[in-house]
Amino acid sequence: MRRAPLSNDFSWSKSRHEKFSECLRAYYLYYYRSWGGWEADAPKDVRELYVLKKLANRFSWAGSMVHECIKDVLLDWRAGRVVDPAAVEAKARKLMQDDFRHSRGKAYWTQKYRKQFTGLVEHEYGDAVPDDAWKQNWETVRSALAWFFASRWPQLAQGLKPEQWLEVDAGFDFAHFTLEGLKVFAIPDFAFVDADGMTVVVDWKTGKSREGYDEQVLGYALYVSQRYRVPLEKIRASLVYLNEGLEQDVTVDPSAMESFHKHFSQSVANMRALLKDPATNTPLDVSAFPPTDTLTSCARCVFRRPCGREAAVLQLQRPQQVA
């Protein structure tokens, strides 16, 4: 039976908002121009954009690896299996070594690999990354996992009864809800019911605290409230900074939710203002999505070549000549 074609429906997520806020051109290429790039008969430029959008940078790669490991560990504990922290670390190291080789050879242009990893932007553009920086990337993963296993979380997770487990990074196909008639993606890393009957949503972080994280977990709280029919006043939200060994509770109250709704509504309105036809999620012409003037943003962007910023970024990255 022939599968119905996918449609590029408008939805909202924290990552979509961030891309829209940082660079409209990157937003357009990521969410619109690259659409359909997975098809065998996709135009060459669309295919290129689709592959590029899947690339990570070394920092997000490290964060993803930590999340993958903790997800597997939590699922093992949920199933009653024994976990060896040393084996988890060894598996992560081997996987990152394989990822690195795959990416360094740019095999992502011709070969399918694992779903969670395509390649690294640093390899695609030949960025000069010293060996020490790559080693530090692994150290970020190793130290995050070490802190996690030494923290209160293993005992807490292993002490949960089956009915207390709600979700462990359920993925895009499952973890979404409807807000103001719009699909919103919100994927908590861990959600459970604690001993006091409170529903807890957790987000693991490998980086430092920054603006926007509070709103991210408030979105998780809304999702869990809808999915499991839990009153918001019975939900707690927590940000856990694995590499800093810090935990931050995020207040889930009417004032915080009002702020989230305002932020969400304004974000959606700004995005929809750049649609020619909101009903079909058809964007205006590319000229309505100008590139950012901030070259430091371009230096982190996977689209610097199709956007015409590759040479400028190269100049930016070149060490300053001593007069």
C-alpha cells in the first residue's frame, strides 16, 4: 500500500523558537527549504540542506550522548536490570569513537548510520579543532555520567514502583500536546510520580544555565498535565546540571504559566507573520527571511555554505595577524 506523503505542518517547540530568534534565514532553510530532502528524487540543493540540518556541533553531540546513556540506564532500571556504570562509560566512549570516524570521513553524505547521529559541522567545514578540544568533549560526557551515578538519582529511580514511572525521553512521535490549537513538542528526559504523589519532570543539562531553560521545563509541565490529567499544582519541574552538579527547581504556578503562555503566543504570532498561507504552512519568499548580521552565529551554523557565509566565517576564525 502506498504511503501518504508527509505534510509540513506548522508546530512549535523551544528549539524552533530559538532558531527563529537567532537567524531567520537558517530558520527558513531548516523548516522549509530542506523539506523533502530525504526523498531519492529530491533536488540537489534540497538534499544538501537536508543533510546539513542533521549535523550537530561537538557540544550538542556530547550532550546528546549523555542523554542517550542516561535514557538507556533509566529504561534498564525500570525493567529491573542491573547497570554497570563502567560498562556504560565504555560503551559511550566506543560509540563516540565510531561517530567521530564516520563524521571525519564525511560518510554521512553517502551512508546511513545510526538514527541519533549524522555527523559534525566541524568536519563538514574543516574547522580547526585542536586535539585537546576533542578530548575535552569526551571529558564532558565522562564527568556528566560519573556525577549522575554518584548522585541521588540512581537510588531514587531504582526505588520507584512500576506505577510511579511515567516517561523516559519518549520522543517526538509521542511527546507532544496541543496549546491554543497548535501542536507543541515537549519531551521531558524523565517524568515520574514521587513518594508524596507529586508528578516530577526532569531535564538533564550538560551545559551551563542560560535563559530559556525555565520555559522549556514549564512546557514539559503543561505536556505532562495534559497527557496524564494532572493538575499543574501537583507538578514539580527540575533542571539538573550534570557537569556542575547542580539541581534547580522551577516553580510551576499560575504566574509562571501566564508568562509561558505570553511567550508562546508572541512566538507563534511572529512565525505566522512570515507565512504566505498559514493554513498550508506556506512561507513567504526567501527574501522575507534575511540572514543574521552576527557572524559569530554563522560560525555555529550548518548552513554557512549555502547561505554564502562560509568565506566570512573562515576569515573570522583565522588567527589575527600580528602587525
